[in-house]
Amino acid sequence: MFFYISIILSLLGLGGATYTDLKERIVPNKLNFGMALTGLLLFGINSIWVGSLWPIMYSIFGLCTGFFFGWILWKLGVFAGGDVKLFMALGALNPFTPALLHIGIFTSSSITLFPITLFLHSLLAFLPYGLIIVIYKISKNKEFRTQMKKEMKTRILQGIHASIIIASIYTILFSFTNNYLIEAIIVFITLIIWNKLETKKFILTIILVLLASPQYIVLLQVFLGVAFTIVVIYGLAKLMFSIRPLLSKEISVSKLEEGMIPTTTLIMKGKKVVEKENLSLKHIIKALKNGNLNEMLESKNEIISSNKARGLSIEELKEIKKLAQKGLIGKKIKIKDSMPFVPTMLIGYAISLIVGDAILIFIFGL
């Protein structure tokens, strides 16, 4: 009975938190602390019911585990403060993962690891949820949609052309070698040559297709596989990288509020305020080449960070406004129009009801 009551209360609480997060981008403290106290009260009654301290102790363990795990993610910049409190509340209501199936690995572990399981399931839920948000934002911006279609059309045609080249080479090599490394090297070299030909690309393409045409079935199969992979991967990558302007907006520094997330990280370099270079493969290679990894990771001169989900603190807010008044930065700043994370927790909780701690049990089993 208590098990099912805790699930119902968790779903109701997450439903309310999702509503406020979508509407106001905040989860009220009353809701978070109310859920936490309700969890402790529920399992306190359970302890009296069964005449044992273990139910209330498990609820306290769950609360502490949820808070500690959420606090670590907050320190890493992944969570905002409201997310930590919500994790704490869910830990109190769900000392163990609320698995309903109890079949094979679709069950609960014997220790209070639910916050970790919920986080993993929330990440899985974030993929389809994020894609829906992205598609919605693109549908509302006609100018961006038109420009993106134009760019993608050109790139997709190039991708199909490259797929024909790759499929033709693999088909030609099909009868001579089964060494994938050699085939990959030949394909790579041919693509480099093909890319340098510019206007004569079609001549090379026609020659390779004619040479591969006797095995047209293999050619068609390889082409379809390669083309699908290139187009899908490029399409998703282009979509994810292109939507950044849609997920940000420019506001006056004077209108900045606590919790808002800037799009860039600002650091103090001498007497100037500059943007910190985003961590990328190019950045890492450059740092390794110069033998200066400390500079890449240096953050002691950091003013504000774009990588912290908690957003601007009160101290950072005061500092950024002072810099704007002194003219060290502009009067306007771009902030992230980030996606609410709580809805993914609700989906992640629903997943947990079905599969339990399957992911953790599988990893520990390995």
C-alpha cells in the first residue's frame, strides 16, 4: 500500500513541477519541501505500521542520497538549485527505484540508488523531448527555416554524391579484397582526390559507377546504406548546431536576473574582459601542442560561465552589472533560452516504473 501511495504522490508532484517549470521556469520550494516532508511522513507511518525503524530510515537515506547526488551535479553545473531539491524530495518518496515489473533485471537494486537511475533515465528522455522542442522552435521561425532548408539541400546533394563515390569504390573492391582497412584507406584517398577536382567531379563519378555497374545489386545496397547514414548524421548534426541562435535571446544587462544563463563564458584577462574559448577538439590540440593544459582548464579569472545550469548567482549578477557600468562589456548580453529539465524527470520516472534499475544492474553485472 505504501509503495503505491509513494508512486502516486511522486507522479502528482512531478506533474505539478513540470507544469510550473514549463510555465514559469521554476519549481516552487513549497512543492519540493512538501514532497520531501510527505515522503518522510509516509514512511514514518509505515514504520509505525510494521513496528520497525527501517522504512523511515530508508526514506532518510533516499533523501540524503538524492540531495548529495543532486548537489554534485549542481557543483558540476549540470543542475539548477530547484532540480537538487526535487531530486531530494523524490529520494524521500522513493528510497528504492519504484519498479513495477520485477522480471529479470527489470527490478530494483537492494541499495538506495534511485536518484542515479532517475538521472540516467532522464537523459534518455531528453533526446526525444529535446527534439520535439527544437522542431517546435524551428516551426515558429520562418526565416530560419527557409535558410536552413537552402543550406541543407546543398549539403545533402553533396552527401548523396559522396555516397555514390564510396559505394562505387567498395563495389569495385568487393571482388578483390575483404580487408576493411585497405578499403577504407582507398576510399579516403579517393574522396580527397574527388574533393580537389571541383568541376571535374562528375567525370570521376561516372567512371567509377561504370566500373562498378556489373555488380549493380551490391552497388545499390552499399549506396543506400552509405547515403542513409551520411544524410541522417549530417541532418541531425546540422539541426543541433544550427538551432543555437533559436535557443538564445539578447537582453539588457540591467534586466538580468538571478538564474539566467549567459551564452558565453567571460574571463578577466589583464584589465580587459574577454570571451573564454569554448572547449573543443581544436582547443585541446592547441593546448597539447603548446604544452599548456592548465591554461585550457584555468577558471580562476572567470566572471560568468555559460556551462552552469544554475545560471547567474547574485554575486555574479552584481559583478556583471558593474562591468557594464564601467564600459568593460556591452550594455546588452545574450542569455540561453534553455529547455526545462523537469519534464524529462517525469518521463524518466515513468521509465523507472517499467525497467527499474536495469541499467545499473546490467553495468554492475558486467
